[in-house]
Amino acid sequence: MRPVLRLLLLAALLGGAGTSPFAREAARSDGSLEAYLEKLRKERDAELERLRPAVETCAKKLGSARSGAELKKLQQELEALGPETASLLLPYLDPGPQGGEVEERCAREVTQHLERTHPAGVVDELARRARSGSPKGRANALRALGSVAEGQRALAFLRTLHGELAGTLRGECVRSLARLAPSDPLLVASLADTHPAVLGAALTALRDEPRRAPRPEVLAVLADPSRGADVLPELVAYLTVPGQSIDEDTAASLVRFAARGDLAPETRLTVLAGVPRLGVPLGPKLKREFEPLTSASDGAIKDAALVALTLLKDSRARRELVKVYDDQVKDNEGWPLAYQRRGKIFLRIHEYGAAARDFARALELQEESARLPANRELWVDLARAHVLDDKLAKAVDVLENYGLTSDLRRELVADPDFAPLVTSSKYRKLFE
């Protein structure tokens, strides 16, 4: 048994010291548990010193690994050195105030290693590092605290730290609190914060809690034009969880943010993509909020608004949306891109058969160049349309016909649209 494991077991059994095997061994030595404990500490320290050079070499290389394979090999080497090496890795959590890309990457990889391995015996040191050092080092220490073996001790520290920290560091504290105690009252209390990092962490932490309706504290964030604007992706993720009842006022408040030209287009598009998933029928109040969006000068925003309305069963919005792309195809019948663009619109409004026909026609027009890497998105979208239309055999035919490479397999495994194919008992071997 490794020294550290013996030490941990001894500590766990001290309450019954008079009858434990370790107590009897200590009695055989000099009758003192303290002396035996000191002996184990020395053995542990000697073991750590023996491992130190290997740990330092491996940790330093993490920041400069040139490939994913090299990085994976280093991670495996580090894990093979044993969990007791965690204390030797703690100095690498902090890249320092002047740390460059190599130091920051090393710190990030060490943090992830600690999160994976759930180390023991490092809570006190992590808490100390969460209070001092560079901002990035403190953030890394807070992340690691959320994954240690002594969860209750770490939780006590995090609850204390929550009151001491602010801004992004408090946000990291909230994330670690959520991992250790998903129903901790501090998570709800954090919804009253004004910093986006804290609000975002709290919304994410509470996203999957069982509920019949959104928390009032979440609706208060949505109703605040300044706070809500900072965490719109997190609000969308929270509000679109199935099983809760969303009213039209809430949906309208969300769409109102999408109409704000001062917000990033990507954020506004995220909102519009989420609205149809709220499960709210298209009533007069909600439709009124869409009006400025359907005449937006930004084509992407206008399309997203029309797509959302189409999914909310607005037939007029569908006609307006599709007509633009129908006209492009009519005026350019030999142009593959016209069919591809319309196919993507059909995909977004869940008309998968029409999407598949357009993608297939675009590939036909590409002729010999259809299999070139530049056209991979096109035939992947054709396969996507078939999967979403529950035509898995057709999707497999497309992928095998145009080239199911190892890189593409990994890409599709991570794509939620392809989950029905990847998990199919008939076809999952294609992705193994």
C-alpha cells in the first residue's frame, strides 16, 4: 500500500484507534500512535520526493505539447504517477501575472487533471491559493476545489469564499459549489448578483433542477434590461428546459432582447433560436415583439425571426421566408449554392424532406467536384436531413458514398443531430 493511502486510512480509523490494525502495529513498535503517524508522514514525504522530478518534467511539458496525441500521452503518464502527486502539481495551477501561453496552458491542463482525478489531502492548500496569487491561478484553485475527494470540507471553504470573492472569481466559486451541492442556497442567492459571471454560473447551476415554472429570481433577471442582457444564452438554456410552464409575458420579454441592436448578433440569434422551444403559442403580445425583427436590415436576424415565427405556426412568415430562396433557385436553376441555401432554410424550419431534396440537387450540380473536401458541409447536411427525418439508412448511404473518414466520425459523434444514428443498434458500429 502506498504511504499516502496508508496515512489516509490511519486517519479514518483513529476514532477506533485502540482496536485498529494500525494501532496494534504502533503498539508493537513503541506504544505510540503519534510516533507511528510520524513514521508514515516521513515515508509519504520520501515517496513524494522520489516522484517530484517525474511530476515536474511531465507538468512542464503539458504547456508545450504540440499535438493531441502528445498531450494525451502526458496526461496518461501523469495519472500513472498516482493520485498522491496532486500536492506536487498545485504550484502549476498559477501561470503567474506575467505567464505566457505555455504557462497558461500548463495551468489549464493541471487544473483539468485535478478535476478528473479528485485528489485527497489538498483542500487547505487549494483554499489558500484561491485567496492569493494571480486571478487565473485563483480561478484554477476554485475549479479544483469543486472536484476534491473531501467534498464536505471543500464545501465549507467555498461557502466562506463566496462571501469574500466578487466578479469572475465568485462565478468560479458558484460553479464549484454547484458540483458539490447542487441545491445549495448560495446558488439561488447568486441570482441577485450584478456581475455576469456570477449570474451566468448560477443560471447554469440551476438549469436542470426539477421545477414546474421558472424561479421568480430568474424572471427578475429576465425583467432587468441590464442584467438580463449580459446572460441571455444562459437564460435561454434555463427557460427552454422541457417540463416547465412558460407564459407569453416571459416569451415576449425574451424576444424584446433580440430586438436590441446594441447586443451582439450572435446573442440575438441565440435568443431567436430558443423562442420556439419555450412551448408558448404565438399570441398577439408575442407576435408584436417580433414585428421590428421581421423588417430588420440585418438579413441573418430577419431570417431567424421568420424561422422562429414559422416554427410557431405562422404561415405568413413561412411564405415570406421561403419566397426569397424560391426566387433565388428560380433565377439560378443551375447554381448549386441556391439549392444549398434553400435547403438550409428548410432544415431550420424542420421540413427535412424538402431540405434533403435541395441538398441532393446541389450535389448533382456539383458533378465530379461533389466529393471534394470543400463540399463536405453539403453532403453532411444531406445526411443530417435524413437523420432528422428518421431515415437512417439513407443517411448512412450518403456518408459512406461521399466518405466517412475518422475525423468526420468524431465530428458526428459530438453532433446532437446525429445522435439517433450514432446510438442506433444497427449503425453505431460505424462510429466505433
